[in-house]
Amino acid sequence: MEQVFAIYGNVLEVDADGEVLNDGDAQYRAAQWIRRSCDPTYEVEPPFQAWETELHGP
């Protein structure tokens, strides 16, 4: 679950006014992680990049 939130947060883009610009894209990338976790034959396309899956500490 931590990785799902990390991917969602890392992919999400917010403009200077606090408006979310790509909620659907962030949801899709997080969903790809979940699907890959449940189905090892599923291939994420495009593959995850390191910045997408990076966990940030407090």
C-alpha cells in the first residue's frame, strides 16, 4: 500500500494554484502497480522509472 501511495504522489502534478493537473494519470500508474502485484504476467507499459517508485521519508 505504501508503494501505491508513493507512485500516486510522485506522478501527481499540481499547479501553483493548487489545482491537480493529472489525477487520472496518477491513478492509472498506481493501478498498474497493484495489477502487477496481483498478476505477475502483467507487464507495466511504460516500465516504472525510479522517480515514480521512490519513497520519501518524513
